[in-house]
Amino acid sequence: MATPPPRTDPLTREVVELIGSVVARYYEEYERAAAEHSLTGAQARVLRLLSLEPMPMRRIARQLKCEPSNVTGIVDRLEARALVERRPDPADRRVKLAAPTEKGLATAELMRDTLDFAREPLAGLSVTERSLLRDLLKRMLGEDVLP
């Protein structure tokens, strides 16, 4: 006899629904911001990742949870627009890193600055509340939270 799935309390269900709504709004706005720069959502996500640090294709694929061959095509298109370049990894010259160009960094920053659906509501929270929210989200993602 199969064990029935655990029941979820109403508060947890409500929190899950709210998280889903936030994610949906984030992606809607992200797609709109990407389109304003003639990018697909996937191209914009790769550019955002690379604006944090250059990385090899396999790592980009792991971060985006997709196949490395998909990432190669995305990077090819970003490279054709002079937003990304490939360069040797200083730690292992056999590995190529995808890295943003100055134009790519500027584009990533412009896109980040236009993502404002949460800015106004977050501005209404105190620094303590925003810190708590950040720490709770990190905890949910399994990331270390520093005291």
C-alpha cells in the first residue's frame, strides 16, 4: 500500500503560491527587458551570469540547467553582437571561457537596472526586513547564511 503524500499546511501552500507569483512576475519583466535589448530571455540570462564572472560553457549550462550545446549557440549569437568574447582560461589554456565585453557588461547593467517590479515593495521594507528576507531565501536555496 502506497504512503499518501504528506499534507501541506495552508500557510506553506500560501507561501509557495506567493513565491510562484514573484517568480512569474520576475520572468515576465526579465523577458521584457531582454526584448528591449533585442535579446532572448536565454541570451539575457547568459549575459547576466557572465557579468558576474567569466565561465566555461559547461558551467553556464549547469547554472542554467540546460545542455552545453544550447549554451554554445547562445554564446555564438552574443559574440556576433560583440556582447561576449571567448578567451583562454588562465588556469587551463585548453578551456575557453565566455566573458562579457564592455558592451556586454553595460547591457547587463542596463537590463538589471530596468528590473524594478520588486524595487518599490522592497524599498518599503526596513534594512532588517530585507536582510531577513535575503537570509531566508538563501536558506531555502541551501546557501550559507552568514550571521
